[in-house]
Amino acid sequence: MTTREQCAALDAADPLAHCRARFDLPAGTIYLDGNSLGAMPANVPARMKQALEQEWAHGLIRSWNDADWYPAPQRVGDRIAKLIGAGQGEVIVADSTSVNLFKVLVAATRMRPGRRAILAERTNFPTDVYVASSVAEMTGCELRCAEPDDVVAAIDENVAIVSLTHVNYKTGKRYDLQEVTRRAHEAGALVVWDLCHSAGAMPVDLNRCEADFAVGCGYKYLNGGPGAPAFVFVATRHLAAVRQPLTGWHGHARPFDFTHEYVPHAGIDRMLTGTAPQLGLIALESALDAFDGVDLDDVRAKSVALGDLFIALADRELMRLGCTLASPREASRRGSQVSLAHKEGYAIMQALIERNVIGDFRAPDILRFGFAPLYVRYVDIWDSIAALKDIIETDAWNTEAFRTRKSVT
Ligand SMILES: Cc1ncc(COP(=O)(O)O)c(C=O)c1O
């Protein structure tokens, strides 16, 4: 039977233990919400200070050239590419995940003109389904929504695009990216992967899996800060054929020629639209230093171990208290989070947060716990299960204050 001392021993032997010092985490807080907003890397404030006080205040507009602001979307994209198995020049940072989804879904649908269906998963993150629905309407396609286990069977010769999230935001259930891509290609469809819950949490290997398109956000496991810009991947073999719909000047072959006609850039820059959110990009770029020298296989191994430990302790302490497991038990089918269901989930999570154990809640009854392997420790898992057990056993959650819903859950 696992003990806290054994958890501490696992931390002492953890090859990623040194990475925790790369983050500015408040003392006494257990942070299990890096799947929603990553913790702040400790080097970011100094970089932001320089960006504000020197590059913006003193460099002024010259900084687009002198401080290398202008090529930041490509430069940061190339750094993210290394974390998701993409090549240099295949990833660019721009806009939000929702906007990038719109761009790639339209572009991909245009590449399969004879086909009239976009296939999505019904339980996908709402923005993915909302955007797919709008793209279907605009392009004259039908939006088909399948249950998670029926997606592959629903791919037929009329499906142009399969739009999926690699790791489900609510359950943490993970698709086999390579196998689903292969099955879609066999049927002649293209696949758009949302990597919001994968990038930075595990190796992804887009090119080994022959992925077509991917999008993802900068503010979860990449730790780029609230509202950090997102990224978009287009496989080199598709670039020439890609016509994305938001044809802004930054996607032009020669933006500073200011010509009347739109000529798309030959490379990944064609996925850009307008001026980059430079301060957000600078924060994201410096946050990526937290991955320096980190082996993503170590990240995945620790993520699996943290998840398995959480489930084992939850089985022992929480299941008899009305909790059920809402994530796959097998690590191979899980991302880097474990979700529990409890009918009083919202109030329980508020009580937990008051004890400085931070996870989050997703309606109607899901408590989410994300494990960012660069800074979450094994003892954190032990301590959060102990806090949860106490809160449920003693009904400490059962107050009006904890039951009152805030706008962000
Ligand atoms: C899977 C997934 N896609 C997209 C988003 C949100 O995208 P955006 O950054 O455009 O708000 C989230 C946010 O949590 C998400 O979990």
C-alpha cells in the first residue's frame, strides 16, 4: 500500500524534479490546473520587463526590426514544432485556437471539393464543434457528430475532414493519433487535430503519424500565460494547396509591398492573418525555456505515473464517498489528466481550492485534475487526495459560499 514517504521517494528519484524550480509557484499551493492555465515560468517576468521597458518604451516601432519582433511567429512556431514532432517551417504562432481551427477547417474542406461532410466528435470541446458547424454551413457541408468510440466507423467516402481533439478536455480520453489518421487517409479524408491538451504534456510525433493539420493553444502545458497566442501546423506536403479564408496582410507573400492583390506566402506564413500579439508571443517564447533539455518521453512517463497514482489513491479513498472515475483507467488511453465525477463536484472543488489545492470543474459533475509533469510532484497527488477525502467525509463543501457558481469554473 502506497504511503506519503513512498511518494516523497518517487520525487527524490524523479529525473524531472529540477524543472519545478523553473516555475514561480506560490508556496503551499498544489497546482493541478496546468491543463487549463499553465503555471508561470520564473524567467518570464524579467523578459517581459525588458520587452516593455526597453523594446516597447525605448525601441518603439524600431523593435519590429531591431528586437526581432517581426519573425517571432515563425521562430516560436519552430520551437513548438520540436515539441509536437513537426518540421521547421511547418508550425506558426497566431491568433487563438478557435480562429486557427476556422482557418484550417475551411482550408482542408476546400482541399476535398467532392466531399460534403465534416465529421466531428459530439463530446469535443464546444469551440471545436461550434466552429465546425459554422464552417460546414459556409462551405455547404453537413456536420456529422459521432460518439467518441464511433468516430472511426463513421468515416466514409463522403467525409472531407475529420476534426478531433487528441485528448478530450473533460475526460482526458486520448485518441490513437496515428491509427485514426491512417484510417481517415484510407478513406480519402483529411484530419485536423486539436492538440490543446497534448502539446507539452507528451510526445506527439505529428510527422511520424503523417498528420495533415493541427492546432493548439499556448496557455496550457506550454505555459505561455493567460490568452497566449495559439499555434497551427500544416504538413509541408499540403502547404502549396492550402487556401485559408482569413487572408490578412501578414499571410501575404510580401506584406510590405502593400499591393492590391492578395498573393499567399509560399510557406507556413500563409496561415497568418494580422499583426501578432507581440507581448503574448514574447511571454510564450520565454516560457518555452522551461522545456530546455527536457526529454518528452520522461514527461510522458511521469504524467502516466502521476495519473496512475492518483487513480490508485482515489480508488482507495474516494470511490466509497460518491466519486466515480470519469477518465480511462488504462494510461495508454489517457492524456495528462484524471477526472472524477461527483454530484456535488462544483462545491467540492471550491472547498478544495480554498485549501490551496487547485483543480477545476466542468459541468455537470466533473472534477478535473491536470498533471503538468514539469512541476507537479508525487506528494502533491497524495496531499490532494487526502484533502479531497477530508472535504467529502466531513461535508466541508456543504456551504452556500462553495455552492455559489462563479463565472469561470
Ligand atoms: C480542446 C480545446 N480546444 C480549444 C480550446 C479553446 O480555444 P481558445 O484558445 O480559442 O479559447 C480549449 C480551451 O480550453 C480546449 O480545451
